[in-house]
Amino acid sequence: MHYQRFHQVWASEKANRIADWLIFVAEVQHGHGLAGYLGVSPTVDNHSAVRIWVQKKMRAWPPEFQTLGDLRKAFVAQLPSEYFG
């Protein structure tokens, strides 16, 4: 498995592609603040937090999600309500 490093975050190529998609779909902005909602270290920026969250979900066994749609729904459910308001 090939891993890439983005801003001190190690994630597989597949996790990065999925995270990029989630970042685009949810319009995740640069900056800080989402890490705590995603259950990752609050010291990482928003995009890195998404990458870590996706990598953690991909490594879970048994798999938590069967489709990208399920993963997207779970991701959006983690975001604060004011994020969409």
C-alpha cells in the first residue's frame, strides 16, 4: 500500500483520494476547528483532520461503511450544525 505525507499526516493514496472528495463535497475550508468533531488531534488543520478520519475509518475492522455514500453521511453527521448554517 502506498502512503503519502501531507502536512505531517500519513495516509494511503486511496484515503487521500476519498478525503479530497469529501473536502470538495462538504466544502471544507482551510484552517482549524473540525479536528475535535472528527475525533482527531485538535492540533491538525481541517484538511489533515479529514484525511486522518478517512484513514481511521478505512482501517476499521469489520468495515464500518459499505459505500462512499455511507462514509459521506457519517462524515457530515460529525460536522457541527453551524457548519451548514
